[in-house]
Amino acid sequence: MPQDGEGVLTHCNTGALATSAFGTALGVIRAGWEKGGRFRVYNTETRPWLQGARLTSWEFQQLGIPATLIADSAAGMMMLNGDISCVITGADRIAANGDTANKIGTYALSVLAHENGIPFYIAAPTSTVDLSVTDGSGIKIEERPQHEVTAYGGMPVAPSGTVAYNPAFDVTPNRYITAIVTEAAVCRPPFDDSLRRAVDAA
């Protein structure tokens, strides 16, 4: 975890609402605060469904953790300015080599973190690791309805007839991931070996 005064960024919703338990990425942040850490917390809005704004912000409030909501597009500037010291997200599926599918926008955050020399962590249970999938190319990405981008709350945000592309997830290549935190172990590259050991130990 970052030192007191440093900043951690998380993306989408990864707390009890998403996992019915302690949470993954949000759970790591929560554990850090419960152990006395006083680092700064930032969470993205997470377009187009705004899970970060609607759910993650609420969970942080319930936990008494002061967090700052940012627009997805503000993350790069904040990294460049030194406001963010590390990024931690959840995962929907992890391939055997560590390539990770997660909420759309995760890949962009990993590239920004890499460019700015910031560690990028994944927090997920070993049940998320699919050793039968060699790499990220084997992960099918769901495409959601266009209206989720062109309208919000029933109100249009784009001109009628606008065509939208709306993938629900993206895949972050393993080269941008510093470590994958599971309940069994903290897995580091080469992920082919460390993830298999974690799954076997779980």
C-alpha cells in the first residue's frame, strides 16, 4: 500500500456490493485503512454505467474512508502530477499468463501507470484465474447496447442516430501488471508460474 499522504486509485466497483464479502481492490484499500494507513484514495466514475460514482463512492462513505471521485479522463493528469502512487483494480477473468479482463478503461489506466512509473496491481480471488485460457486473446469481450453510451437515465447525451461502440470490458496485457493479489499469494511475473502455484494452494 502507499505511504501516508500518497494516493491510490481504483476503478469500477470492487467492494462488498460486488463480491458479497470484504471486497477485492476496495477490500485491500479498506484493510490498509483499518491497519492505520492514511493514504489518499481516488476512485474513477467508471463510464458508462458510473459504478465508481454510484457504488464505490457510497461504499467508501459507509466505511468512513475519505475518497475523491474523479472523471475517468483525469487519471493521466493526476499520475503526471504525482497525485497517484499506485493503481489497484479488480478482475473479471485472468488468463494463465496473467492477462486480465476487467471493466472497460482498466487497460488505459495500466498504460498510463506504466508510462508514469507507477505500480499497477490486480486484486482478485483465485477463482477468477482460468488456467485453461492461455492468454488474453482467448477472453471473449461482451459488447453492450449502444444506448448505454448515447443516453443516461433515459436522457440522450448524443444526437439521435449517433453510433456508439460499447465493450463492457477490456484486457490488460500482463506486461503492465506489477502483481496480482489473491487470497493464496501475491503473484508476480512470470505469472504462468506464480498463478498456477496460487491456484494449487487455494
